[in-house]
Amino acid sequence: MIKREHYLSQIRPFIDQVDLIKVMVGVRRSGKSVMLELIKEELLGSGVTEAQVVSINFEDMTYAQLNNATKLHEYIKARIEGNKDRSYVFLDEIQEVQDWEKCINSLRVNSNVDIYITGSNAKMLSGEYATLLSGRYVEFKIYPFSFSEYCEAKKANGNIKTNEEYFIEYVKYGGLPFLATTNLSDTAKAQYLKDIYASVLIKDIVKRNSLRDVDMLERIIAYTIKNVGCAFSANSLALYLKSEHRRASIDTVINYLNACEKAFLFYRISRNDLEGKKILQINEKYYLADHGIRQALYGDNQYDIGIVLENIVCLELLRQGYKVSVGKVGEKEIDFVCEKNGKLLYVQVCYLLASEKTKEREFSVYDNIKDNYPKYVVSMDKFDMSRNGIIHKNIIDFLLDFPE
């Protein structure tokens, strides 16, 4: 179990802030359960006793009877009764409990408890849930391993290779923690990723949104995965479905894509007109929570390496806390315009700068950007091709030594 310091450093300031529920969300098997274990480990190391800790994983059938707010509340109250010191409650995959938010809010108000929960669907914090807990929770998005974490996990597991060799593995099978911490065959890895996808599809998309047309959903997901990093509209997806002899309204397409977003399967990136300073309402881009799922379903990550590299960089930018958009400048587009704390970072991604024409295309997207914020072109090339104040970096170096 590697210490995911990137997330722990964000969570630590909120430990013992009992009026705030700590919520960790993300796609299934991204490491949320491990984050709970890491927090518990730190607490126990600081003097908290096992008797002060209540820990429940709702995917464990042992706790199947605690499937509604009343039963869960009674169980936790009984567990913490008699504790003179503060209790710490860890609830994994809380969305499996009906009306869970009522239990959590009651504990927050009436008990001396510090509460940490995880969930695999953003719908758990929408609508009436958000109203009941409004201003009373802090959310942390947990992503699959970054490339840096992947390397750390591999080395900790005794699998010593070069960064280039690790990156070939990472491109192919992604960063879900289980795959990085176990030695499985390629066939077993692919099966694991297919099983994760099936679990997200049924439990976090179909079940949570009461969707009836699973075949339509799978076709929409397939189109989106095949077109990762490509701008498209709901209308163009609807036309594609029509060509497949399946009819869907634009509203249906939008609703199904939104359901996938809520399950953290996809991240939607808007396009901004940097000259007109407005958000473009059409042809957004979608990126996968973990590109290994694409490999497992279609087996062509290395063939489509350009868009896979773009997916890897996009998730790293989100992981680093940037608000990410695509920047349109006239007829050209910058892959990622990133904003954090009022500062900008620009990133253009390509596979190889193999010709002068390619170099001109990738570097010239910045011609009309006159500010002094950092501008990057990231590729697999090992030689530095920086020019005109635009920084060129090898993608491995970019990911392992992310610019501050």
C-alpha cells in the first residue's frame, strides 16, 4: 500500500474538523478504499485507539443488513456509545445505503464523530442530498494512479524497470491501483478491466439512473471511448446511432452521457473561444477516467497512442487540481488551457514531432497567445525542441516532474 501523499496532503487539514464530512469520490477501484485505510493508519499512529474507529465497507455482505439510514444510525451509535474521546467513522461506498445522508447528518449534529465517506457516483451529492448536507462536506476526487504513483507502486512491488518500460505498460493498461500492485498476465489484466467496466456500467450508471436501454447506453459509451479527445456533439452521436439503426433523441444522448459522467467514467472538457472569451456550447471533448479500459475493450491503445497520450495528460491536469478546457484560437485549438489559483498553463500534446510540418502545427497554436504564462508542447520525443519561449518536454519527464 503506497502512501498517496498527493491526496493525504489535501485531506490532513480537515482531520478533526467534525462539522465537515470528508467525501472521497471517483471511479470504482481508483483507490478510495485505500485512502480510508491511509487516513486510519495516520490516526492510529497519532494515538487514536482501535476502539475509537468504526469502519464499514458496504460492498461487504457482512454489512448488508445496514441498508438504510435508520439501521446504520443505530449500529454506529451502539458502536460509539461509551467513547469518552472522539470517534472516527469510515463508510466505504455509502451510496449502497438508502437515505444515507440523513444518518450522516444526524451523526454530525448529535455525536462527537469525525466522518469519512466514499462513493462511486456523483449523484450521491446532488439534489436533495446536497441540500441536506449543504456547506457541511468537503469533496476530494480520487483518480487512478498517476504515472508517478504507478512507478512507485511497481518499484515497491519489486518490479524494477526503466521509466520508459513502465510507461509502455502504463499506456497499455492504465493506472488502476490493483493492476499496478500485482503481477498478472496480459489476459488477466484485460479481464480485470472488463469486469471493472461492467461493474461501473451496471451498478453506477444503469442502476443509479434507472436506465432501461442498456444496449443504447453501451453504444453511446463505445462511440465516446473510440472518440476520446475528439470534439463531437450530442447531435453527431445521435446521427451515428441512426446509422447503426438505433434511434435516440439528442436529450437521451445528453442524459446518458451525463449518467456516465456522474459515475466518473468520463470527464467532459468544454471548449473556450480564447479570443471571444466565451464557452462554446457545442462539440465538447470527453476523456476516460482510466485509459486501460479502452485497451481492454478495444485493444488498440498503442495503435491510437496519440489520443491515449492526450487522455493521460488530461487526467494528470485534473489530478493536479486544474480547471481544464480546450482553447479555440481562430481556426486552431490548444489541447488544454488550465487554470488554478488565477494562473494559467497551456499544454499541447502530440505523439512525435517527426517533421517540420508537425513542429510548425504544434507550436504555432500559441502564435496568438500573448500572455506570459507557461506554454508546453509535450511528446514522446527525447530531444528538447523548445522554441520561441514555448517549452517542449518529453511526456515521461512532464508527468514525473510536473510543472508547479
